[in-house]
Amino acid sequence: MHDVKLSDGVVTLSPLRLDDVDAHLAGDDELLVRWLSGEPATRAGTEAYFRHCIEQWATCGPLRAFGIRTRSTLAGYIDLRSDVAGLAPGQVNISYALYPAWRGQGLVTRAVRLICRYAAAEGATQGVIRVDPENSPSAAVARRSGFTYDKQLLEADGNRTDWYLLSLPDEVPPPIT
């Protein structure tokens, strides 16, 4: 697995591992189901997905999945994808989730800023955060992270998403201190 570790001193991002499965299952809640997965996580499904994430790192695939960690505890996850339908060359999709105990502390904003720096270093020119229009907390994270609203699109799955954009690396806000 890739030995990538990004940190601002409060939040550390490192690739998801199989030993993160229990923490993920413990943190899965109705908001994660509503906004991301559509159904409660299962051990088998989570293990399969984490194995896929590990393989993506090993094969330099289009997905880079990180655990959001604070004090060595998994607080959520964040990922970059370059293979999302509708992305232009150089754009990367950023998605994130935080477990209930860690919400409201600014951790996702820190994680987004860290992952934007990583994406820029890997050659991405623009970050994209796609948000369900009813998910105001996620939209607030995008705005706090320096992203600006661009447009609303009807996705292939029939759901509408608001697209927030940030040019990389020039517009990435400095780390939060």
C-alpha cells in the first residue's frame, strides 16, 4: 500500500486499511446512509470496498481513499476520484463523510484542504465537490474550504447535485491554525 500521510497537526489523512472496518461500521449512521450509501453498511460490503480502495492505491487507479484521523482515531473518510462522469480533464471529485461523534469540529474542512494540496501535487487542476442540494452541512464544508458554487446538474442516477469548484493549487486556502 502507498505510504501517504498528510497532516495539519490536528487531522491526519492516510489510506484506508482493513483494520479501519470496525471503526467505520461503528460510525455508520442515518446521515451517511441518506447522503452517501443508500443503505446501512455491512461487514462484508465494507471489507470489499476497503479492499478495492487498497487495490486502487496499489495499481494507481482513479480512486484515492483516505481515512480522516484525529489522535490516531478514524473519524471519517475522504476520497478523490478522477473517473466520475462529467469531470473535465484535470478535475477530481472530492467526497467526504464524518462519523457522528466527530461532526461540528471543523475536521472535514481541514481534510478537504489537505486533500486539495495532495490533488494539486498529483497534477489535478480543479477540485469538484458534488452535493445533494438538501445537504446544507456538506455545502457549508465546500464553501468553508474555498469552493464556489458553479451549477446544478441532473446526474445519471436521476439525482440532482450542486457542483462546487476550486482551482488547484492557487486557490487552496492555507491550513487552519
